[in-house]
Amino acid sequence: MTQPLLELRGMHTHIGAYHILHGVDFEVPEGEVTMLLGRNGAGKSTTLRTIMGLWKASAGELRFRGERLDGLPTPDIAARGIAYVPENMGIFSDLTVQENMVLAARAARHAGELDGARLDWIFGLFPALRKFWLYPAGKLSGGQKQMLAVARAICEPRALILIDEPSKGLAPSIIQNLITAFTELKRQRTTIVLVEQNFTMARALGDSVAVMDDGRIVHRGVMRELAEDDALQQRLLGLSLGAHQ
């Protein structure tokens, strides 16, 4: 059996007095999209933040390519080739699109050092970024800001990308644009962990799925099988995903 790219074993996370994650266990296969689903407040965002070291795990193990990451500072985790797109997008509003991209590129100190071929590829995915290259990021629309947030995560090849609810609050046309971009990343066998409430996106992209409830993983399996089982959806998520686009 091939070793998973990322493994969480018995992960517990406390935030102040609150015990948020209660022994989270799941694996992320390399080259696939793993969906992390669950009701609001189930612990999905905390799981991503714990992986990135933004919240410190109080117990358990986090392994990336077999190496222990728990306890490492966030910059060291990012240096392993792990990128994170938070729910709030994490862009710098007062900087231009170009400046945001330079900051995200570890190998570039100024725009002239950005990988031109990769930049053209990103512009192919998100043409608006070329148009607004020298605009302050804060003046972009919500959908354009999300495109920039994803573009920052892929400005250089990454081994793993963690993405938290990218479709939240976006128009259907922008969501479809994101699906197209993620499909291209998937074609290149980029490993992604995706927290998402939009079932169209989850069904289109997900290979495997882990479902959370009350800070625990309560189901692991194949995304296609969950997508086809209304009764399982109702039991795990309290809703039929087909009616929750």
C-alpha cells in the first residue's frame, strides 16, 4: 500500500478553554482531492489550521511524507510545500495583485523573478488577474479576491494545498470558474484538501471524503459513494447534498 501524503493520528486541539478537535484521524492520498465535510462548527477549519501550525495540537501526530510536522512553526510547515487558502482569503488588500503574488512566491523577491510560464498558466485559469495585475487587491470583487487567494497558493508548485470554503458567497459563474481551475490542478495530480459546502464542487472534484462531527471524523470513504447515497448524507450531514448546491 502506498504511504499517504498526509496523516493525522489522534489529533486534539484546544483553543483557550475549548476542546475543539477530539482525536481526529484521517489520511490524504497523494495526487487526489480529499473533501473534508461536516456541519457548521464540526471542526473542519480548525483541522486545516492545526495542520498549518496556526493552532497548536495538544496531542496526536501529524505526518507529511512520513515526517512529523506537529510542533513545527507555520513557516517551516509551509517550506515543505504546503499552501493554505483560509476562509477569509488572506490577501493583502493594500497591495496590488502583483505584489500579493510576489509575497507568496518563495523563489521571487520582485515581479521580474516570478516564473513567467507558470504566471501565464495562472492567467489562463483566472484571466481577471492579468487585467487587474496592478490594481490594489482590496478593490477586486469577492470572486476576483478568491481567484487571487487560490493563485497565491499555486504561484509555485506545491505538494499539498489546503483550501477552506472557496465558493462561500460567490456567484455560480465564479464557482464554475473555480471548479475548472481545481480540475486542472487535479489533472496535474496536485494533492488538495478541500473544505466545501457547495455540493456541486464537492461532487465534481472529490476523490475521497472525510466527514466531521463534533471535532471527530465520523466517516471516511469514496466521495462518489457518499454523493450517491441520500440516506448516508442525511445521517452524516443532516441534509441531502443534492438539494444543497
